[in-house]
Amino acid sequence: MHRLAYFFALLLLLRLPAWSAETTGEDWPSFLGPRHNGISGETGLLDKIPTNGVPILWTKNIGTGYGAPAVIGNRLVLHHRVEDSEIVECLDATTGEPKWKYSYPSRYMDPYGYNNGPRSSPVLTEDRCYTFGAEGKLLCLDLNTGKVVWQRDTAKDWSIPEAFFGVGSTPLLADGKLFVMVGGQPNAGIAALDPKTGKTLWSNVGQTNWNGATTIGWRAERPYEWTGQEKQASYSSPVLATIHGKKHLFCLMRQGLVSLNPDNGDINFSRWFQSLANDSVNAMCPVVQNDLVLVSGAYYRVGAVLLKVKPDGKSYEEVWRIPKTPFDRFEAAVLEQHWNTPILTEGYLYAFSGRNEPDATFRCVDFKTGKLMWSRDERWRGHPSHGEKAQPEVFGRGSSILAEGKLIALGEGGLLGIFKPNPKELEEVSRWQVPQLHYPCWAAPILSRKKVYLRSEDSLLCLDFSKAAKPK
């Protein structure tokens, strides 16, 4: 009897390390991670990148797309395009081995010459996977099998003008609803769906709130006249926050920022924030802290604005706006966010700013005042999108996440770096040009269970970022 008990105890002990490894750390189940702000609670990570680089656990050749993968448990889901099909593929997060895949035809062709793959990131729960394709196909799949639970063709279900760069907003799953930036006319910019069935619960935003809105920052700041042909959808993703005890669903549409009641879709307030350039986008997610909300854009000097939500939840006041007007050439913009969302920590924003490769910078900005604390030139000497050689010593328009007091940054040419957040001076700890990556790397890193996942247009890598990792 004692030998039997000893045998079972030994068996449990032998199984314990594997179990512990699977349950240590956090998931990265959606765009910008578990808190939708690019910040992870992971610990035990590398303090600096070793001389020989970070150990690579596995690599995989993938199809085109710009969306980051998502991880929950030991499942990683990637949404990409191979030839004429969009593919939702589930992999073992530790080994990269395939578990299942689901594909469907896609005819999307980017009119500006960018790749034709999906732009959004998957959204995962313990048993469901949600994806939003470049043509607007919204899927709910069983995470264990890859079988379709429900699907919506948003381009057919709503009246949606064709987007400039394809559908690029990642849905938000929160409060028992799936919030989707549909972009439908005349008043279906945002829709809330039942995540179990895909049924529409409510939709709003459009003519109701933008008709008559003051076009702040335009040459003639006069009431806007809605035409019914506006492209409403942007490439930003919704953010849910509680301010003064009231829930707000913040959505940075193409026309500007909207706050909605997530329960019924009622609009609390709107604030115009649109570039004068017709082929422009808003792409960063709103950054919210307490009663302050920040948005920024990179087209035609729209810059950035910080709003303070009033206690009634129905109005706001402007804390700062830089530049005051896009026509003021003497006031430099402090933040011009093209696609990445700034990291806010201890009262300061850390962000790669700039519209194109030749005007990229890495910056620290005081959140409450808009004061520029420091800035470093990250401009390309060449122009990689034109086929010129990328310069590995700069990050270009990079993206970053925050974990264990460290900024983990990925440059658009595949340069990986670790920075220490420091408002007094830029503090770069280490850097490494990942040999398997090349321009363009436009998806931010993701982190789950001490593994960092990076993607380019054709490669997906899993790096061992644990402090105990041994360089190869």
C-alpha cells in the first residue's frame, strides 16, 4: 500500500513541472492583450537581450496579413491569407504544431499596393474564436475544433462604403457583447452582437451624431453636412472604460471619437477628429486613464488631443490639443500615431510617432500636459517600401508592449529592443536585429507565458523570453 502511494506521489511530482509551465503567466487573448492597453502582468522575463539574440523556439512560414495572433492557454490563433483564401489557423503555442485550420475564399485586393491579407487580430475565449476578415466577414469558430458556430457577412448585412485599406478594426468582447466597428450607413458605425449567436443587439453612430458636428481642425470649422456616402469605419478598436461610475464604450471612428452606452448604444458625446486628407485613417485605440481620454492621428497634422470627461458623462472639456490647428506650421505635433497605440505608464506616454518611415521618432510625452519629454530620430535613411535596403540601426515606426517594467519594442524592419520607461531620458537596454524578420513588421509583439511572438508579412516566430532562457 505504501509503495502504491509512493508511486502515485512520484507520478504527480513528475507531472508537476509541465502543469506549472502551462498555468504560469497570462493569456494574450485579443488585440493589445488581456487589458486592451498593450500591458502584460508577466514576470520573470529577460532583463536584456543576450549578445547572440533571444532563443527562438519555433518559426513558421505564413501567409500575408497585418494582424497579430492571439493566445489563450496553449492555443495560438493566426488569421492570414494564402493565395485566394483567408485562413484561421490554430497552432500549439509552445511548438507551433498545427491543431486545426478553417479557410474561406477572399477576393480582397488592396487598392494602394499593400498586401491583401486580414488586418484584424483574433479574439479568443476558452471555447470560441472570433475573426474579422479584410472584406468584412465576421466569424465565430469553436476554439477546440475550428468548426463554424456562426458567421456574418457585414458587407451584405449593412450598407457599408468600401474601406480604404480593407477592414482593420478588431472587435471587442466585453460585458457579454461583441462590439464591432461595422461602418454602416446611415447609423450603424458600431454594432453590438450577441457573441453566442451573432444576432445584432443594437447599432448606432453616423448621421445622428455627426450631422451638424463642428469640424474641429478643419480650415472652416463649421457644422458638417452628412451626405450618406461617408466611410465611417476606421482601423482603431473599441475600448471599454468606467468613468465617474458610468461605463463608456470609446470608439475612434474615421470622423472622430464617440462615447456610447455599451448597454443600449446611446451616444454620450462625440468629438470630431478627422484629417483633411481623404485617404486617411484613424488607427490608434483611445488611451483612457481615470476621466482622461487621448486620441492621436498621423495624417495632415491632426496631432493629438486629450479630453476630460465631465461627471455627467455626457460632455467633456479639452485639456490639451497639439497642434491647435493643422495649418500652424510653427507648432510641432508631439504625437502623430499612425497605427500603434501609445503605452501609458506612471503618467507618461511612450510611442513611436510619425506617418511614414522618413519621419518616424520614438517619444515620451507627459500624458496630462502634452509636454514632450524626449524624442529620438528613428527615420529610415532609405525607403524600404520602395525596395530600398532597410537600416537595422533604427526602429522606424515601431510598436511596443509593456511587461515587468520593460518596453518590448519591434521596429518595422525586424529590430527588437528592450527599453526602460524613463521620462527624463531615453534608456535603451539592448537591441537585436531578428534575422528571420524584415520590413514590414507592422504587428506589435504579443506576450504569453514568457514567450514573445513576432510576425512579419511571411514569418511567425516564437521567442523564449524567460529570464532562465539559454541562448542558442
